[in-house]
Amino acid sequence: MKRLPSVLLLIFFFVFIMMAPQAGAEPKTDGKPDGGALNYGEYGRPTTLDPITSNDMISMRITELIFNGLVGINEKQEIVPELAERWEMSEDGKFYTFYLRQDVTWHPKEEEEPVPFTAEDVIFTYNIMMHPKTITSMKVRYEFIESVIKMDDFTVQFTLKRPILNALAKFSFKVIPQHGPANQEFLSREDPFAQKPIGTGPYMLKNITADREVILVANENYFKGRPHINKFAARPFADQNIMSQALLFNAIDMIVLVNHRDIPQIQGDKRYVLQPYNALSYSFFGYNMRNPLLADKRVRKAFTYAVNRQEMLDSFFQGQGTIISGPFAPGSWAYNLDVQPLPFDPQKAIELLNEAGFVKGDDGIMVKDGQKLSLTLKVPIAKESEAVKRVVLAFKNYLNKIGVDIEGEFKEWLSWKEDVFLNHEFDIIFASWVFDDSADISSLFHSAEIGSWKNNFGAYSNPEIDSLIVESKLTLDHEKRRTINRKLHAIIADESPYTFLWTLTNYAAFNKKLRRVAIHPYKFFSFADDWFIPTSEQR
Amino acid sequence: MSKEPVLKIENLRTYFYSKSKQAFIRSVDGVNLEIEKGETLGIVGESGSGKSVTALSVTGLISAKPGVIIGKIGFKANGVQKNLLQNLKNYVRINMNTGRIMEINKDNVGWQKNIDRLMHKIRGKEISMIFQNPKVSMNPFITIGRQITESIMLNTTIKKRSEAKERALYWLEQVKIDSPRLRYKNNPYGLSGGMCQRAMIAMALSSEPSLLIADEPTTGLDATIQSKIVDLLAEVKSTVGVTTMLISHDINVIRELSDNVAVMYGGTVLEHGPARDVLSAGHRYKHPYTAALLASIPNEQHFREKGYLQAIKGDVLDTINMPEGCRFHERCEMITDKISKLCKSHEPDLQDISPRHKVRCWLYCDS
Amino acid sequence: MKLSSVRPIALLISKELVIAAFLLLGVSFVIFIILFLSPGDPFSTMLKGQMLSGAAKAGAREALGISQAWYSQYLSWLANMLHGDFGTSTRTGLPVLGEVIRVGINTLYLTVASMLLTLLLAVPIAIFSARRGMTFFNWTSTIFTYVVSALPIFWLGYIVIYISMHQFGFFPLAFGSSSQKFDWLNFMLPVFVLGIGNGTISEVVRYLREEMERVFSEDYIRTAHAKGASIWKHSFKEGFLIPITETIATKIPFILGGAVVVEQVFNWPGMGRMAWQAAQDRDYPLIMGITLLAAIIVRLGSLIQRVVHIMVNPRASQE
Amino acid sequence: MKRYSQHSIEIGDFSGVPFWKKAAVMDLMYVSYGIFIVILVIGSYILGAFDLLPYDPHEINLDLLMAPPESTGHLLGTDFMGRDILSRLIIGIQAYFLPGLLAIAIAIIFGTCFGVLAGYWGSGFDTIVTYINNLLNSFPRLVLILLMVAAFKPDIYYIMVIVGITNVPVVASLIKGKIQFLKQKYFIEAATALGLNNRVIIFKHILWHNCRSLLIIQATLGMAEAILMETSLSYLGFGVQEPTPSWGNMVQAGANYFMQGKFWPSTAPALAILFTIMGFHLLGDGLNNILERKQGK
């Protein structure tokens, strides 16, 4: 039963030996064994497999294996060379010059000589990304770039509109080959490239099985050296419970994101390793400041006081997470440790409400000059939404205790988005954001971001915040910026346009045959080329 | 000139249990009949008098259960000789001569299985039937040709399809179907009622049975066709000369075709004898019921006399609660004071009043 | 078969095909209307915060080919479809036709197999209780059909998986995977669940039994009996063929519906799963494609049924 | 006059015959079971309405998540929010009760109208009804409903209305068939000849006398189907939404823990569904048989 795949792999091995050009492709020097295969389970299917048009985590994880950026990030969150072996930044910080590696080749199309990677590709990628007809979520991130020019075949220079702090991190965008897409102007999902991507990364797409299993095989001439594991297979599952069971029955070797309710069961099993990694995202209840009741900061604070976050964290997520007080990643330079999360204190909450002029009505619901404090909470439906349900129900419960009537409403994802971002028909939402890698919260709280399809859905506007945000964006001095962000943090925590809940600790579960597994919190597979399986357990 | 009877029915009783009435319906209640080789026995009687059930009992086609078939049906023709009701497992046990229910033996699967065993090689082969309403009695999904050849190949020595087909065509000609080769390919749906009936007769004859049971062969056909069919049957009788048991409520049909006649009423035979005696209005020994029947035939001379059509008084017998005594006495018009007590109290036997003519009535028994 | 019956059938098929065409048109229109009336412009949700200027938006709009009013959208879509171009999925960008056919075939395996299973269970039960009346076996099996057709199907699926894991120690991944090769047992489990759990089996048994009882009491069966022929042979066409094909035709939609759930549970790469995904993403072209394919399958079923009906029953052809 | 009637024995007591042989008895059993279920449903509906429940079905208890049965006084244990399953089970029927009736009402009323139109008055309606029927049958029902619910709003009333609508043509075609059958029997001509007006013929003779059993069957089947449909939708995430309890979303929520060997939270509602739907099916079939037998006589 195991015979067939291994034979196939052998064949591929030969093919690549044939094709491997003399340049590069030196094996890794760490003396760890090559071989073995890793089947990991994903809940759902990838949209597209190219880094530009795809917009979901599953695709992002796969593209992380197939593509590289100019710069990368190591396990200590430091910026390290990747496709660019070194770079220079002009004094005024407007010009970034990247010197590209010369030994990099694109994944060979079948029976073809691998094409070398050049500056052309970088420019091509940028142009396609910014083309108006290309629909991608990355545009916004790269608005700061003025232009890009090719100095020579292996040198590119980016010109920035204005200097910004740690712009370098942003140059980690994945580069796609010029000879990849059929349409050279812009990239749409119809383009065959979107399903048959060609990259420079450690793994290359072999095929997609009848079962929509995405099969990746080792790139023999990866410029960082051949990855150890021969094959990655991303298997889509339609039911998370079944997926966990699949792991426990060795039908798959890894689950990238374990459902928290399954953690105890997997912990109990010695054959598997649970590896924590920080989900670079935080959950929150967001308030609609357009609603006069919620415009009053005391009310919002009262809500925050009323919610027992620790209890929720413990009983729903096995306590795997940290409660936060502001919009920055805890432990990051921007996070202000002096701002403590508000404690659970219903009494205080009630007092605050009374201050705000609310009194308990005879039906136990707070009333302010004849207006009941009853709000609608809108939540998007997902099939696997138990955790969400739990948090929402608990929230409702807590607020009922202090005399607030919450009307929970679960809506289908797209119509929810519309209600929130377009029509702004909501009082409270439950959602989560991904931390911005450069701690930029302008899109969330800057008053300029109020409007349809803008992220400041709550219409929170505060001139002080606005000015601080702008300031922090413009400043180039890291220390100065740090202090500004700490200030921002403090103010937002006090104003509490959101009730910040927590950032969770996610768990990847995998068969313990996998060794030296390091996980990038967000992109997950960044270091996958170092993972290996001891020869004895390769089967 | 005494030939041995092909079929000898003795004291046949066929009851059905009616769930709704919670009682047994005595459709056939002590019938004695015999048919001699080559003769045609006509059975006449009102509807519900048990004619058809008798026939079905003989061929073991009674499907309703639980119920009773009991008695003796001796069948004797080329080689075969057996009682068709040999130790049949019945749902109830009854007293052979009075027909009283003695006991109900529980949980009985019915007789279907072992009747099929008994009837093996007889039903269809030795005894074949003609039913009423030919159009529904022929399989509407199969061409008549196929149906006839099937019965030929099942029941005769012919086993090859081609021969069977020739044979079938022969029989179709015998029954005067025009352009048989064409009809051979037709489904019953494509044929007229008369055609169907002819086809069915052909099918019945095609297995060369030693007994042919025609159950109301003319019912459900319109008058002209009826007479044609009757002619056909008469002709068949003369040419093929098959022993026939002809069942009809139409006295004219009976009179035309049968040598002997049995008059049935309330599940038993009231009169049995040569057709000419039984069915001639002027005959002196006659059962009141037969007389009434004959009187009820519309004929214009009688109509001129009386000015209306004679009908039998009273209504059809309640077959669940038989009246004690003669079954007919409640409707009988010839009861004389001398015998009326007898009529009410005891049922008369079927006794000879002249050779081969039996009547079941107190009028004609001395003492 | 005989020439005489070929013509009516050819005629009928052409007639049915015309009807089917109209129906499919109707189906596509209904779906289109639903999608059109549904709140929310999926396009703008898709573009959320990805566009710089209105002009760019317009550009992207036409790139996606949704710029005109709804009826012209529908008509153009229809026109393309008649050229065999069903558009591409807005989610994966793959051509809808290919995708739908690919998953459609998988679903067809599942559906047909479980249909067969349903019949394999239902027909014997029906026959026995029609012929032998209510014996203990028939009674229990009838009750059994009632039970299984009242079970929530995904729960049944969970039970089956749980048992297969903890009793037999294997994990049902239909279609195998790169690590597990295709395995009949894995293939059979979903079929089993859908076959007995699709909630129609009791109706099927009931219907078949009634039909058979009716046919067995027909006069022509008695005739066949009287001439010593096998009543099975004679009752086959009206008593089995027609009712069974009828059942198949009428129950296909239900089984397809059940497939949606079973495919989720057993991770079956089929139409139902895709339908669910598409419904969530408002993937218009894909939804269209899937529903049309489903409709086509259903129509095919009823076409077969009609043809069989004509072939066995000459009367029908005259009508 | 004395007759030797033999009722003494012929009240042929079938006592010795095993019960499953006696169709009448079986049907009675079916029907009585069905009625029992219906009473149970109505009863629990009333209980819910006057909330006479062991616990408050919405009361959240985070210290007692997924408590096994019989522990801490929760007869059937608690669910993933520590809510009492029994109470939610009882109140859960409310998700189906009125909506289900609505679905049935839609199906029966409109179906009957169309059926009569098609069968009684001529071919024009007939073709239309047949077309609509085929049209709706061309969708897998679940897919259609899934689509609607995803497109608009996961609300039980939506679901039920659609279930009702999809059942309209079914009822219609059945009624139509029945009427055409009656026409063949020259029954309607006779009635008209007797000078009855259409209203009487349709309502009294056609619908009441001849379509009763058929409609009853459809009603019960409709209810059963509605419940199953909601259950499947709940599994797909589009059923009745929290915090409103429905058996469907209870099974779904419980099933999340099924694989971990915690069976009770899904088994209890699943069995409730099982028995209820069986009840409806049996009720329908039994009643049908009985009425048919009546007519047969």
C-alpha cells in the first residue's frame, strides 16, 4: 500500500537530478536526513495558490512553501535576507536598493530548463500587484511605494512616497515569475497561474488530486539547500471533528490549527506533539459609536468591566491565550504593559452605567430617559463556530446580569460584512483583527477611515488619536514612535471603542515523527525547509 | 352409456372469513357435481350463488384467506387421478355434512402453497380456464402471441419456440381470428373485446386440456359479440370436443351449449340434469327456483300475457346466516301446506326423480 | 427490441428533451432571481478595502464582467452557457464546467450506489410483505425502515465513523489520499449511510409493497396462474420494473440533498460539498453550474423512468 | 325465525394469531403511537409556553459545561454552555411547532387549490402545475433551501415556508391524479347529473370523501420532513441559530463532542427527533390504511 507513492517519489528524484543545473542546489549541511512525507489537514480548501489573488489563510500557508519574498523573517522575528542577499537604504529613507541573489532559479516547468530569477520578476510582481484590474488585498499595504526601477539584472530600487519606519518588513511580499502568468498586465483568478503557480520556494506544486489534495514536492535546487521532507500534502477537510480524528488515526500527520475543544484529547495522546504558536490576531467586541447610547465612553467601559474575560478564556479555550488591553500584540514593542486589562467588576459596571444616567427599569433592564439599553449584537455564521457561539452567549449573559439587554443575531458571512462595513446597521459586533506587523492602527481608529468598506466601522473619532496616529506614522525615530504608541494604547484602552478580549495561543498538532518543527505565527510554514523526519520513521 | 366422470365434486365447501362481518361467508356449501368425458356441463344461477367460486375451487385459484376449502374433488383424466383437495391444510375444521364450524386452528399460513403443489401438472395442463372481461384477464404487457406460445410450451410436449408459434397460429385460426399473424404481434390493448376473448379461448385450448372451465365467457361483451362467442364455443365443442364446464348466469347461453345443467342457489346445487329436461319450461318435475329462473327470462309471449317482466321475489340469499331448512323456501312460491313445515325445518336432499335428473325439493320426494 | 416500439420512444425522448430544456431554463432563472434578490453585492464585499479609486473599481468590475443590469447579466450568462461557457468560479477562478463535471461524477458514484443500496433493502422487504403478508421478519424489517428513515443523517454518519474507528480501527477517507490508497470499505461507508439514512426508505418500501399487492390481485395474474405460468414473470413489468424506476426517478432529488450532508461528514469531494461552499461565498457561476447539473441529473432520472414506462407499457405510447 | 348463525365461534377470536399478522391491529398500534407522540409534542409545547421546565433553558453555567447525565440534578446532563439539555429539549419543539404547521398549511392549502384547478378544470392549469412541479422537483430540496437560507437569512420560518412551497406541487399532483381517477369512474359526471353544484362536489365528494387520507399523509410527512430538513441545515450551520434551541442545533452542538466519546448531548435530541418523526410517519400510514379499508368496504 505504501509502495506506490515512494516509487513515484523516486522517479521525481531522478527527474530533478537530471534537471538540476550546476549552479546552487547544494544539499543542506546540517546532516539531517532527507525523505519522508507530511500530510497536513486543513479545514476547508484553498482559494487560489498564488500569493496575490488568494485571500485566505490556507492559500497563504501553501504560498509560503512555494514562494519567497525579497526579505524574510527568522524565528526571532528579525528581518533576514531571502531573495535579496543584501540591501541599502538611503539616508532620507526614500530609496531602498536590493541586491538579489544570482543563484536562484524558478521551479522548472516540466521538461524545461529552470528559468533564473532576475530583477525583472520583482518589477513585474510589483506592477501586477498594483494594477487596477488585479483584485488583491495587498494593494493597500504597498501604497507607500512610489515606483520601482531596475538598476541591473540583479538590482532593483524602490522609491517611497515618504519615508516610513521599518518599511523593510513590507518587502517580504512574495515574488512571482514574469514567465508565470498568461496575462502579463494584471492577475485575475481565471489565470492558469493562479492554480499552477511557479515559485522559488522550497517546495513546488506537483499536482492537485481528485480529492482536492494539494501535493507539493521538494525543490531539489532550492537556493537555501534542498528541504529535508520530500513531500507536503495539504488535505482539505469539511468537518473539524473528523479532521481531529483523522490525526488521531494517522490518516494525516499534522493539523495546523487545532480546535481548542480537541486539545485535551490530543494532549492525552503521547504519539502527538502539540506546539503552541501565537495567533497574531485578537478578538474583540466592537461598538458602533453612531448609536447615542454607545457614544458615551462610560457605557462602553461598563461593558468591559461586566465581562469576565478570564473565565471565558479558561472555560472555552483551556486558558490558552492572553487577555489584552489594547490593539497591539502583547510583548511587541508597541504594547504598553502599564495598561492593565480592566478587571471583572459588575458592581463597577453598574456604577458607571448609573453615572451615565442609566437606572434599572422595573424589568431589570437599564433605562435612560425612557430609552432602554437594549442592543443588537451581530455575529457572522461559520459552520465550525462553536467557540464564537460560546463567547457571544457568555457575553450576552454577562451583560444581562448588569441589566443590559443584548439581542444576538447570527448572520451569513457576506451579509454580516455588509451590515457592518457598508450599512453600519449594528450596535455591537464580535470579530477579530490581525495585528499589523508595523503596529499601524490608522485604518482602525483614524477618523479618516470612517465610511463604507473602511475598517473604522464603529465611526470612532478622536482628534487626539488622529494626530498621534499620523505622528507615529511619520516619525522615523523608533524610540519616539514607541512612546507615541504606548500613549495611543493607553488612550484607546481608556476610551475602549472595543472591548478587547484576548489574543489566543493556537496549537499545531503533529505526529512526533516530525522533528525540529519551528512555526511562524502567521505564515506558519516559513521554516518548513528545516523540518525533517528521522529515516527510521519515514515509512 | 355410462362414461367415467372426468371431474367428480363431492360435498365441496368453500368459506371465506370476512373481517368486517366477523363471520364466515359460505360461498360454496356442499356442492356435488360430476362431468363426464366429452360432455358440457352448464352451471347456471344468480350472481353470488357460488358458481365461479366452485370453478375457482376446482382450479385452486382462491386467493382470499383465511378460509376453508373442504370436500372432495376427484379428477380423473389421461393417467392422472387424484383428489385435488388431498389433505389440504385449512384454517378451520368444519363438520363435513352440516358444515358447522367445529374449531378454528390458529395461525395458519393458508393453503396457497400446498394447493400449488397439488395442482402441479394439472392446472393449465389438464384443466384450463376462460375468464370474463378478457381485456383485463389477458396480460396487457405481453403480446397475445407470446402468451399463447408460453402456455403451449409450458403445457404441451412442444418445447421449441418456432413450433410453438406455428401451433399458436393454428389455434388462433381455430378461434376465427382474422389475420392471426398480425394479431399474433398485438397486445391485448390493441384488440377488441371479442378478439381478446377469442385469443383467450385459443390460449385455453392451446394446452389441449382434458377439462375446460369457462367462467362467464360472455360477460362483459356486447350482445352481438356474445352470440359470436357462443357460436365459436359451440363450434369448438363440436370440432375439438373438449370436456367443458360452462358457467354463466345467462340461461340462453347455457341452453345453447350444454348437455347437462346444474342449477345453483346459495352455494349448493338445487337441480341437476340433462339440459333439455331442466331448461324446458314444460317439464313436469322442476325445482321452483329453476321455474322462477326460466320465468324471469324476457320472452315476448310471456310479456304479452302478463305485461311485465317476471322477476324472482325476495332478494339474494344471505350466505352468512343460512335459513334453516330449504335455502329457497323464503322466496319459494310453490310451498304447499303439506310440506311447508318440512321446508322450514329440514333441508331436502338432492334425489333422483328420473335417471340422471336430480332435484333438491320436498315437492318431489314421496313420504 | 421491436421496431414498432422504437418510434414512440424516439418521439417521447425528443419530447422529454424539449421539456427538460424548458425546465433547465426555469431552474437557471429561479436561481438567478434568488441570487439577484439576495441582499448584498458579493462583488463589493469581495473588493472590500482592496481598491484605491472608483475608476479602479469600475475597471475591476468589468474585469469580473459584472457591469450591466441584471437581465442583461442573465441573458449574457445564458448566451455564454449555450456556447458551453459556464464562466469561472469567483472563488478559485477555475472554469465552472470542468469543476462541476469533476465533482458531479463523484457525487454520481455516491448517489447511484446509495440508490442501489436503498433498493436492495427495500425491494426484498416489499416483496416479502406483499407475498407472504406480515410475518415477524417483515414486521421487524418494516419497523427498521421507519427507524432509519427518521434518523438525522449526519449523526448516523458520526456513529458509523466512530464505530469504524473504535471497533474496526480504520479511518474512513473515501477516495483514499496520497498517504492512504483507495479502499472499497472507505468508499462503502458513506454509501451505506446515505443509502439507509436518506429518509426515503420507508416510503419506498410502502409504495413498492402497495404496487405489488395491487398487481398481484390483477385478473391477468390469475389467468397466468390458471395456465400454470409463473406469476413473477407476469407481474414483473407492472409490479417491479415500473414502480422501481418510478421510485428512482422521484427519490433522486432527496438523495442528492442527503449527499450534501454526507459529503461534509465523510469528506467526499462531491457536488454537495461544493454547493455548500459556493452558497457561502455567493459564488454565482458555481451555484448556477451545480444546480443546473443537479437538475440535469434529476431530469435524466425521470427521462429513464418515462422511457422504461413506454417500453414496457404499450398503452402509454398511445396516450 | 331461528337461524343457525354461528357467531359463538365465528366471532373468530384471533387471539392466538400473533399481532403483527393482524393489519387492523397493527394500524391501530401505529396510529395510537403516532397520537401519543403528537400529544407529547403538544404537551411539551404547552410546557414550554408556560415555561414549566426543570431549569431555565437559557441559563448559562460555565462551571458545568458538558456535565454527564444524572450528575448534579441535570437529568440529561448539560450542553456546551452548561445549559440543561432536558429543558432545551422540551422547549426545542417550539422551533418546529408553529413553523411546521405553517409549512403544512401552505403545502395543503395551495396544493389542494392547484390540484383541483388542474384536475377539475382542464388542461391549461394542468400543464402549468405539472411544469411547476417538475421545476421544483428538479432541485435537490436541501440545496435549494441551503441556497435561500444562505442568500437571505437563517430563520426557521424561511426554511419552513420553502419546505411548504416545495411540497405544494407534490400535493397538487396527488390531488390532480385522484380527481382524474374519479373522472374515469364517471363519478363526477354522475354527481353533476344529480344537480350538485361544483362547490359541493369538490369540497364534499372529492376532497372530503376521497382525498382525506392522502392529505393526512402529506401533512404528517411534511412535518417529519420539516424537522429533518432543519436538522441537516443545522449541521451545515444554517439552521435555527443560538440561543434559540432547536433539536437540530442541539444534535449538531452535541455532535462536536461525539468523537470524544461524550454521546449524551447529541443522543438525547437525536432520539427525540427519531421518535417524533417515526410517530408522524406511522400516524400517517396507519390513518391512511384505516381510512382506505373503510372505503374498501
